[in-house]
Amino acid sequence: MKQIAPDYYDRFKCIAGACKHNCCIGWEIDVDEYTMEYYSSVKGEFGDRLKNNISLEDDAPHFCMAENERCPFLNEKNLCDIILTLGEDALCDICADHPRFRNYFSDREEIGLGLCCESAGQLILNNTEKVQLVCIYDDGENEKLTEEEKEILALRERAFGLIQNREKKISERIYDVYAFIGAEKKEIKTSDWADVFLSMERLDESWTELLLKIKGTPFEWVRYSEIQFETAFEQLLWYFIYRQFSLSAENGRVKERMIFALHSVEFIMLLCDFHKNAYGTLKLSDIVENSRMYSSEMEYSTENVEKYLDFCLNN
């Protein structure tokens, strides 16, 4: 089986203690069976610390969150004591793999970097080249794609071509993808859009506050962010289609998943215009932050994604 990734994939680096939104805060982290077996074998004071800070209740072993929902092994410098004491190889699967995501086809594993990570977001949105997929591993086996998978990949390749057509504005490229999949692009009222997200599970109170501000503050969406940051939004479109539309091969809902990818970029554009309207300026770092917040709240909740796919279907 092959491993496929965006051509920027190998340039990713965790910024560790410099991260403003640490992935070791606010997330419940399960410990896989193999790593749990290793942790149970660690002796001495650190071994005791591991045993005392891992809960064996519920479905899977997981770290017991400390004050302010911090991982108990995240120290005062926002560095991981497991890495510092036992080395990077001692991390559980979730910690070692984050912020990567993986989608599967019969002949390949497709890997990407999730926007919930600010370092990944900076890498993706600062990229000025048209993204290409590259093979980063090939075991030589010749597995075959199903006919459905071939169709999904052909649709995706066509969508990639449309969104990377730099002779057109990003809004025109979005319309082109709607037309390509035979969907009518409907305008959604800002307050109604905010209500959709407010009806879902939410992790961060700042996300709730932002949605309430958008719902209660009339403003003209002039697509300022689109005009100034064409390439950044092209990269966002590519990312969401690569991550979300590709799931059609496993879970179906082809048209809804493409619309979800398009809506995701359009809503982040709206968030950026709201930021510009509120603060008078917009920087690329603001787009990274809005993308990080949106991704954290939406892409990492299967329930939220399914609800939004239903919204796409009904609208």
C-alpha cells in the first residue's frame, strides 16, 4: 500500500512550548493498548506518576486531566514530561500522530495535517505554490481501487483543478465547483449560519462567544479577506476537499461532503471579514486562528460533521 501526502507535509514541525493553543490542553487523550502495556512496565517515581495519572475507567485508558484541562504530563513550560523523561518513542499513538489525519482507499493511505494545529495552519496558509500530492512510501504491493473510489478521486482531481485556476477570483472558483457537482449555491443569512453552529456541540467558550457576536452584529460581508488573501483561501479549499470530500469513498454522501468543504471555506472567510469589520485590520495570522478554531470545533466532532452534512442536504 502507498502513503500519499501533500507536498508540504514533510516541512511540518511542532513548535512545542511556543504553541498558543496547546494540543495537550482541553482534549481527552486515550492511551492505546501497546503504549499502556509499556507505561505499566515503567518503574520508579515516573512509573508511579504514570499509573496515578491514567484512568482505566470507561472504554479506554486515558490521561486524567489536571487543572484547567491540562494533560498531567504537560509541565509549566508547556513541554511534555513523557518526552523529556522517556523520549518521543514513548508517546501514545494519538500524541505521536497529532495533528495528522488519515483517509483510506483500497490502494493507499492518504495523510494530511489538521488545521486545529496552529503550526500546521501556518504552514498550509503561508504556502504560495499550488499543492500537489506526492507518494512518501510505497511497499510495492499493487492493490486495486474500486470503481467507486476511481470516481471519487476523478471528481476530486477535477475540483482541485477548478480551485487552483488562478486566472479567476476565489469566489468564482467556488461557484465553479458548485456548478461542477450540480449544486445550486444558496446565500445563507449570517445569523442563520451562526445558529447552525450554535446548535452543535462546542468545545471552546470563545467559539460560542464569537458565534453570538456574529449573530447579534449586523455587518456587510464584502469579502475583503478574499480580495487580499486569494492564495491562502485557495490552500484552505484544497485542504478541506482533500480531507473532507475524500471521506466520501468510505462513508458516502458525495455531494454533501463537497458542499461542506466549500461552506467551511466560505464561513472562515465570513469570520475573517467580521474580524476586519470589528478591528479594522486582517492579517494572515488571523486567518490561521479562525481556521484553527473552526477546524477544532467541526472537524474533530463526528457528530458535528454529520449534523452539518444534513444541513447541506436540506439546503
